[in-house]
Amino acid sequence: MSKVYERIKKCLECFKERIDFTPDIGLVLGSGLGDYAEGIKIVSTLDYKDIEGFPVSTVLGHKGRFVFGYVGNVKVVIMQGRVHYYEGYKMEDVVLPIRLMKMMGAKILFLTNAAGGVNFDFHAGDLMLISDQICMAPSPLIGENPDELGVRFPDMSNIYNKELREIVRQTAKRLEIPLQEGVYIQLTGPNYESPAEIRMVRTLGADAVGMSTACEAIAANHCGLKVVGISCISNMACGITDKPLTHAEVQETADRTAPLFKKLVTESIIALAEKL
């Protein structure tokens, strides 16, 4: 048994000692959606700090806990605060929560984030269905491979599941919520990108840029989770406008867009569960 797997198993045992719940869908809340969990039918909560060996988020506004409950009739586990590589954690720590949700019983992973718009056709406040990704942070699969979770060289040709994307697409259409689609690129952060770096990622084919998500999607695919993801375009990336970037602007736009984002997430989860 690999050391990585042993560590996740210890976290799972800690979870099982405290919580009797088997989720069907895992949801990671990005900026602007932090309070989404308070709006569901909560069964239980578990603080990250109460799980032995679990990384704890240090980002302001991230509560740092799992919330277990129901969205409609769908059993979900929600990460209320994710762990980022830029916080100084090893990549295996960053994706440990994703692997743990799989071992809790989740079959689908729903990723959300706030991202900078790179596509000139995007605007702050847009929602973007992630169609594919570029990960410029270290792969979470580097090092010892936990064979219990997945193969050494996993395929990544369908990272964001086509069938699940179509469900979200149709849900947005039914709700009359405008939905962009595009490629998400993850850089390490925590600094925002320079204008030259934004020109670079646009050349690479990115439509939105952020500091999370892609590494989580890799780990999720590795361990057999089906993945779908939505970005809130919280600002236009550096160099696209003359306005300096601030975290306050990102948070303000994410908060303003949150009601529509929450509605789309809720209805999408209900629709996705029908495919389980």
C-alpha cells in the first residue's frame, strides 16, 4: 500500500468515525460561492482541522470544512474552502480532498472557481463551462503512484466529461442563463499574471486563467471520478484592460454573480444525479 493511499485511508477513517453519510456528488466551492453550502439541507459538517493529516486552507474567506447534505434529493459533500498550491502545500496535499471525496463514495466531481478572462469575447461576470484545461502547475501524479486509486499513466482525453457538460449546457439553456464555454489554464499564483504571460496563455489556447482546479481535475480523473466544471469570470486578465487587478475586485464580481451561479449549480446537480 502506497504512503499516499495510507494517508488518505487515515483521513477516511477519521471521517467515518464522525459522519455516517455516503455522497453521490462532490462539489468544490470557488470564490463567491462560499456560502452556497448554508443554503442546502445540511446533515452534518466536518472541519478540516478535525481530520488527522488533512491540509487546512489559509485563504481569507475559505471556511475550511466539508458540508454533507442534500441538494434537492441529491446526496452531496461540499468543500467549503479548497487548498491551493500557492499556499505552500505539496501537490499531493492539494488534491488529497478530491481523492478523499472519491473514497467517501462520490461518483461525480463538480468544480467551481473564479477566473480571469483571457478571451476578448468574455466579460466580467460571465459563467464559463470548462471544456478542457491546461495545467501549468506540477502534476499531482508526480512521485509515488497510489495504484489503489488509479493507473500510473492515466488518459486525459475526456477530463471534463462530455455527457456531463451537455447536461449543464442544457440546464443553463432551460434556465435562460448565458453560458460561455472554453479552456481553463491553471498557473501557480499567488501573483496575478503579467500582460506578457496573458498573451502567452492566449497563444496556448486558454480562455480563462486561475490558480486552482486543473490539478484537482487530473487527480479526479486518475481515481475514476467524472468531472464537470464552471468558472466565474470575475475579472478580465492583466493587459486586456488598463485596470490593475485586485482580490477585492475578484471577490466583488464573484459575489455579484453568485445568485445566478448558485441557481445553475443547484439545477445542474439535480440533473447530473439522474445519470448516476
